[in-house]
Amino acid sequence: MEPPEDMEGRSFVEVMSEKYSPENFPYRRGPGMGVVVVPTAGPQGSPMKDRLNLPSVLVLNSCGISRAGDQAEIAAFCAHVMELDLSHNKLHDWHEIRKIVSNIPNLDFLNLSSNPLAGMTLEPQCAEAFSRVRRLVLNNTQVSWDTVMQLTREIPELEELFLCLNEYSSVSASSVTCPTLRLLHITDNSLKDWAEVRKFGSMFPSLDTLVMANNNLASIQDNKDILQRLFPNLRSINLHNSGLNQWDDIEKLNFFPKLEEVRLQGIPLLQTYTNAERRSLMIAQLPSISLLNGSVVSASEREDAERFFIRYYLDYPEEELPYRYHSLVTKYGKLEPLAEIDLRPRCHAQVEVHCEEKVEQTVAELKKQLTTVVQLSTNSMRLYYIDKCSAFGPEEMKYNTRALHSYSIQDGDEILVVPKTK
């Protein structure tokens, strides 16, 4: 049977004291790390050491923490702490989390990922303790959407919110907006219906970046006016591994007025295309973006992609042509298909040799004339005479001094040039 303290988990104070003691965390071990903190008025009989080498960024993940410990000691040692990682612990009570957070007055970043918070009620007085946090990570906590909304109402300057792996299939709209939120990272949930995504626009009017990978979103259903109104500041969107399967959905991305970065890989619509076709067709469909799947779209790449787009749809019937096709034809004109040119170096060449009887030309002289044609020196080539009427196959012209007329070359015969092997 495990000891009681193991069953309850460890306290934040215990773990902090152990990890950041001078023995385990030497002073100035790295740049900007190991700030010596000496409490001015430590509690009587405190089990904490006289000093801790605490950095402003505390990483206490996977330490079995389930409770806060003495709040006075947290306040005494953590006044300068700005970032706190408590991911993969055993925190399941918002009251214990409040005891930690409320005693760190300069806390800007808080990571509570993979703590068992499913079904845990967050009371208003607890939520107020998070008011100074600007970046909050609640990945894989199964925290309810109502709790998320309560936190956004109590955090007046929240800028970044991470809600991945929380099994959300729907969200409820809030009458109170969060005007400061810039980044919403909500990947690996089950938000398939655009009606749910639409709510983010009204709740987070200043949203700059929306990361929705691995949600299997089926389509983008709103029209231009609604999308412009709901997401007026959206600059970047990530829809990797969504369920989009219509070019109409891609065209609707153009309705976000400030959109400049798109990430769209692993969607059904693009599965039948080659990698080069996917990128070119996407760039041509999205004239305002400057970043596609993390790569910069240069001016020359855009022009090549738009010209490719026109040629790609040349043989499509009028009723199947996308709207973008007509605007690009207006820009470039109706382009002709590109000629297919094989730029590989040739290994063989067929030539016609015209020789008057009065000229005594030799094999050596023929080789000299062929050097510019086949780009081989006379010492690097073999010549074979192919008599169209002969059943014996090619005859090597191995004697340089032999006259050409002695081969009785006729119209339609061939001379084969082969590079010598080393």
C-alpha cells in the first residue's frame, strides 16, 4: 500500500523547494537563470530552505503535484516569477490552483495541460485569481467550455488560449466578448460544423490567429459579408487535416479581409493532385496570402502559379470553370499550352549524309563534321552504318581512312553515332 503522501500527491511548495534548492539548481547555471530569492519574512518553522535559486520561468511538469502547500511560502519565493509550467501533474481542484496563482503577482504564462480537470467546477472567486494571466494553456484537461468562458470573462488581458485535445464537438456563445484574445489554438477536437467556428468570431473580435488542425471541419458555410464581419482581423488560419472537399471552401478564405497566412494540408480536396499542383492551385486561388503551409509565396512563384492555373483549366467546360479563372484570364490573357521540351542530353543522333561522287570523303572527315552535332570529340565516338536493305545489322565504320563511297550509302540509310565507353 502506498504512503498517504503519495496517494495525495505532492505539494507545489515541496516540489519547488526540492528542484530549485542550491544543491539541485546551482546559482547562475545558465544565462538569466538561478535568481537567488531570500524571503524577507519567512513563516516561523518553515520547512523551506533559507534561499532558493528560482528563475522567472518555473518548470514543474510531471512532478505529481496535486495541491498548493503553504501560500505564505509561495508568496515569499515567487514574487518575480512570470511563467509557470504545471503540465502533466495531478491538479484536480481549482481551489488548489487558485492558491498557487493568486500568490504569484507577476504571472503572465500558465500551463495546466494534462491535469485531470474534467467536471471540476470553477467558482467566480477562484476565476478572479487568474486575472493577470495573458497566456493560458489548458490542453488535454477536458475542462468544460463553460469554465473556459468563465476564465475569459475574468481575465481582462488574455491574449493566447490553448484548448487542444479537450473533445469539444460544440461550443456555446457568450454574451461577454474577450476583445484582447489574439491566438486561439484549438486543434485535435471534434468541431466539424462551421456553425460552431462562427461563434469564435463573435466571442473573440480581435482574433489574429486561429489554429484548428485535426478537427475534420466539413465546410465553410457563411457568405462574404458574414465572414468579413465575424473575422475582421484574422491574419492566419490553420485547417490541416480538415474535411474540406470543395474549391468553393478555399475561395471563401478570400473573404477574410486581413488573411495572409494559410495552412491547408491533408484535406480530401487535394488528395488527387501532385505536390506541385496542390501548391500552385492553392496559391492561384488565394491572391492575398503571402505564406502557404509555412513557406513564403514570392512574386515570381505567384505569377507561375497563376499562369499554371489558367492552363490547368483550359479544357474544362465553361460551366465548370472556377470564378478565379476568369479574373486571371483578364490579367494574363488566355494562354496556350506549354510546349513539351526534353532537355536531357541526347545519347544517339540520326543524320543524313549527302555526298557527291567527285568528293572523296573519309570516315575521319565525317567524324570531324559530326562533332558539333553530337557534342563528342572524334576520339569519343563510334560510327555505325545501317543499310536499310541489309539483313546483317549495323556495320561499324572503324577505319578512319576508308572512303564513304565504298559503303554504297543509299537514300534512307542511317549512320548511328554512339559514345565510346570508358
